[in-house]
Amino acid sequence: MTLTQQEKQALIDLANTARQRAYVPYSKYPVGAVLRTKTGRLYTGVNVENAAYPQTMCAERVAIFKAVSEGEKEFEVITVVTDNGGSPCGGCRQVMAEFGLDTIVILADGTGKLIKETTVKELLPDAFTPDHLSTQGNE
């Protein structure tokens, strides 16, 4: 799948707008994400922090979980915007891998500048996927 520059910028702008709704009283590092499914539906996500730090949820996972909760499991592209164009954490990479290593990942900064375009497979080489789980004895 090839995205036009206009499509990429529209996704970056949507993720950047979503980022304004992030709840980040501790890190002050707002993250916005937008996920486009193969059916063309869009799901946004923001990071939501918690005083009990391990309970914090990343923007990427929020977008993915929203999509899955609506019955979507096939993704084309996820766009992530942070102040400095930061890359998804390991946990988010693993969740992305669950739904497709070929998903395009667009990273942009808070000014809307595209920093990097990659895939989940490139972000998480040798990913642990459902294919690694044995189905022996589960029939």
C-alpha cells in the first residue's frame, strides 16, 4: 500500500489534533495516534497517565483497542505524533505486531513534520506473533 503525501499529512494532522486531548499531568509528554483500518475507518488515541504509573495507557494502544472493540482487526497505517517524533514503546510495538507486521507506521513531531515512515516489522524484528503459539492440545 502506498500513501500519498496528502494522505500522510492528513493522518499526521488528525493525530496532532487528538494529541491535544492527552492526559499527561506527570510526564507532560502528549502523544496522539490515529489508526486507519483496511475498511478505511479511523480511530484516534491519546496517552492517558495515572498516578499509579504502570496503569498509564499509550495512545497507540488506545487507538488499537478502540478499533478492536468495534470489530476491526486489519490495519493499514498507524500515525503517531509526539513533541519530538518519538517512536512507539516496546509494549505498543508488540500490540501492533499482534495485528499485522506489514502495518505502516508514520512518526511525526508536534509541528506536523513527518520524521519517519516504517513498518511494524521494521520496528520489531523477530516479533513474537500468534504464529509462535502452539495449537497442540487446544483442539
